[in-house]
Amino acid sequence: MNDVPVNDPRPTGLRRRGLLAAGGAAGLGALALTGCAGSATPAAGADAGGEGKPRRGGRLRAAFAGGGASETLDPHRANLFADAARAKALFDKLADYGADLSARPRLASAWRPNKGLDRWRVTLRKAAFHDGSPVTADDVLYSYRRIADPAEEFRAKASLEPIDLKASRALDERTVEFVLKRPTAEFPNVLAAFGAYIVPKGADDFDKKPVGSGPFRFVSFAPGKSAVVKRNDAYWDGAPYLDELEFVVANEESARVNALLGGQIEYAHELNPATARAHEKKGQIEIVRLRNSAMQGFVMKTDRPPFDDRRVREAFFLIADRKELVDGALSGAGEIGNDLFGKGYEYYAGDLPQREQDLGRARKLLKEAGAQKLEVTLDTSPVAAGFTEAAAIFRDQAARAGVTVKIKTGSKDSYWSDILDSGTFASYRSGAMPIESHISQRLLIDSTTNATHWKHRDFDALYQQAQSTKDKKDRAAVYARMQRRLHAEGGFLIWGFADWILGTARTVRGVEEKAPANSLDWARFDKVWLA
């Protein structure tokens, strides 16, 4: 997720990744992860008056774009950032991703593989659910088996695929032995997978009174509107500073900004670069930039015309002027992409040549494919910063190659679910995760969020080979081979990596600045306080 220049402007957490916890070829013996994960560093509002010492009390109101009336608090169905933030407040995972995208301990206090890397023994820390019952090995197995239910399409399902859940067992109340289908060197990544939350054994209804083991307890939930949670004084990682936390749904970025400026909220998730420039260091609100943490691009459905022809996909790669897209859609707040996820992350194929716009070559490929006068509908939505701007810029770029792109603007409430199966070409983005997780969740035949419909058994086999390869250098070579193929003929046109921009009231403290979206300290409201 390769070496980057010494003067790389990204935070250290986005530079070359170290060995994943208990996951690299070295150090594969017992790794006790004692102690709690590090607390967030006070960042936002540092000069806003009041001392830096955390204090308890108050309610923080945080605004996110939501998913409408279909929203749920089921942590295994979390897809949107609003879902993930609510799930993080109420529930816990065995592990989560640190700023460097390595697996960090949460409910797990230790993990130990056998020599063959096909059995991993996980020890749970002492933690309790909100009803006072302890978090046990049986709860872990129930949660993972629920996620893996073949009749369901839970987000973490593909990530848990390496586990033989029928053979896995509880050795005692706080020890789980995971039996794997094949050796898996980076198994801790599985424990940290997006959506792999631990719920009480038997739990299946989460919208009325969900019981988790997270830092906040449930108070109320109105789908598409708000959710209120209160401090869990018995939280294993220390009680939150806030008395209460309210998640407010505000799909319009302008609504989030105006509410922040007007004092109706204290935290606004995802502001666009123009808004950040307008308010940065002006004294009304604080702007927090999580540098280059959001992948920006388009998805091409590889299983249907015209993108079932790899020549058309390559032509679209060559149509894109990435610098123009970053400058125009992101106001320069990011860096160009090369049609691969995870720039700067461990295993990223940084030796591949940077793709440049080549309209002549694009026209030639389209002619070979019999698509000289191609017309394509591009699905987009103002659901994410830069989407509609990038769509308009790419439309104009495509016109210079003789391609007509018709822009279709979809609903913010249903956009993400709509584009998974519908249409042929769509705006897309992603927060941070290890490259291994991106592959397992989005590029395998059974991946539940496979937006490009990339489904190749030989590619799946390479992924399994990478997982089973003990030597890190050899494993990196397999991942490089997979990325070369994706770069040549995949369905992700990744044109940039954007800063993730947050806005907070000047009274807010403890918002971590080095926390890519999807990582442990992003939306870490148990470590935030009001001055």
C-alpha cells in the first residue's frame, strides 16, 4: 500500500508501510498487542481559546451525507461513511487500521499463527457489551458466521473468505482458534476488515435498540435524519469525553457548511476544496485536511458493452488528463492517480509508468473496437466532493477523442447502491484501506462491492497465492503482477487522490489530522472533546 520521495508531502502515515502486525514474513510468531491503541492527538481548534487539557461534558453534533430512509445501524451492512461512523461509535472490531494502514488491536489483545500460517489463535481483551455481558469467543464466531452467510451480502463477507468458520472454534471464553482454508500471512488484515464488527451472539435486529461494545450507547435512531448515542462509562478503552453524540444527516455540502457556520453542528464531514479555501484560517471555523486519503475515479463495468472490450477501457484510460481533473475537480487539493488503488501504500506498483493522456492512441483503439462514434452515459451525483465537476471535465476530454459522454445525475440517497449493478460508467471514490483489502472487497468474483464487475478466476487464484505466500518479497511480486493486469485492462479509471476535508467548530478538540478515512482514528469521537 513502495518507496516514495523523502520530500513526499503526505503525512508519514501514508508513506511506505511497515510490516503489518503479525502479518509480514518476519515476526510471524506470537505478537502480544497489549495496551490500548493510541489516543487521537488534539488538532482541530488548537488556537481557539481554552486550554488543551481534555474535559468531559457536552453534546457534539456531527453532520454526514446519509443514505435516506433505508439507513440501518446494522454494522455488518455499513457502506457509507455515515454508516461507518455510527458503527464505530456503537461497536468494535477485533482490529482496525492505523494511520499507516497496519492492523492495530481493538477487541483482540494478541494473535499468534502456527508455523503453517493456516491456524491463528486470537486472544480477546476483557471488554463488555452495553448490557454488561462480556465479549466472548462465541460472540466473535457468531458475528463472523453471520457476515459469511451465503444468503446475505454483508460488506466484509469477501474479506472473511479465507476463514473456515465451520472448523474454527472457541478454545475458552476469550480465545478463538481460526482455522483457515489456506495459509494466510496477513490474517490480521482480515480482523481489521471494513464492516467486520463484533456483535452479541444471536443479535439480528439493530435499529430498535442495538447493543454493542463501543464507546457510546444507543439512545435513538431516525433513518435518514439522525442518530443519538451517549457515553459508555464502562468502555474498555476509556470513557469518551462527550456526554452525547448526535449524527445528523445533511446530504448537501452547503447545508453542512451553513449549519457549522450557524452553530447548529460542531463537525461537518467532507467539505469540498473551494469551501476549505474560503474558510481556512479565517477565524469562524477550523478546517482539517486528511492529506491525499481519498481515491477518486470512475468505474467501467467490465461485463457489459462497451466496456466488455478491453480496447475501449484502455481508450478511456488514455482520454483522461489527470492533472486537469485534479486541478479542476479538486482545486488542486490532491495528486494524480495511475489507475491503481493505494498510491504510496504497501505493495503499490509504483514502478509502472505514469499513464498520460494520448487522444491519438485512444481514437485508434476505439476504431479497432468499432466504437468510433461511441456514446456513453456517465452516472454521477453531488453525493461526494468533486464528482459532478470531474464528470463535466471528463465529458469535455472525451469529446476531443470523438466520444460523447452524457452525464446523468443520480440521487444522493441511493447513488452508491444504484451504481453497484446499474449503468456502465460511474463516478467513484474510496477511503483508505490496505491494497489486499481493496482487492478482496472489490475485485474478486464473490466481492459484494465489486462495482467494476471484474470477475476472473485466475485473478482470484493470484489473490489466494499472494495471501498464502510467506516471504514478503515474493508476496509483493504477486501483488505487482495483479496490479500490472489491472493497470492494463481493469475497470477502475483512477485519476486522483484527494485530501479528505473536515470542518469543525472552534471549540472542538481532539480531531486527528493523520487519520485517512476508514482508519481507526478517523471519526474517532470517543477521543474528541469540547473546550
